Amino acid sequence: MATHVLWQADVADFDAWLTVFRADAKNRRAVGIADLNVWRDPDQKNHAVALFAITDIDKAKAFFDSEELAMHMERDGVINVTVKRLIPA
């Protein structure tokens, strides 16, 4: 059974971020992270929310915690990141 992760962040420019995010899908898939949905907060135009299905929690954690991802996010103006693991009720 897949685990789900809710990812949220403030981004410098939502449209620019979304282009980079979509281009990086293959890297997420390679570590067992499937994109389920992406939203823009209607009240905060540069607040991004994404829902992922995770098949390997250890690989996903390593991906989200990686120095490489941190550098990309810093370069792309991504701040105030929260990552929450969701479990079925």
C-alpha cells in the first residue's frame, strides 16, 4: 500500500516553479514518488501544494532530505516547505 505525502511551500513564482516541478517528475518516479495532484492556493498565488503517493518511504525521505533538492529549492525561490506523511484513517 502506498503512503501519501502532502508537500507545501511558498514559491517565488508559481508558474516558473510548476515548469521546473513538472520537468523533475522522472527523478521523483525513479525513487518511487508518484505525483497525484498539484494545486495553487487561491488565497496565496505563490503557495504550492502537491500530493504524492510513495511506494518506498526510505527512498522518498532521502529524496526530500537531499542536499541536491535543497540547493534546487533555494535557487528556485522555494521557502517555508512542509512535508507531511499521511496515513489512512
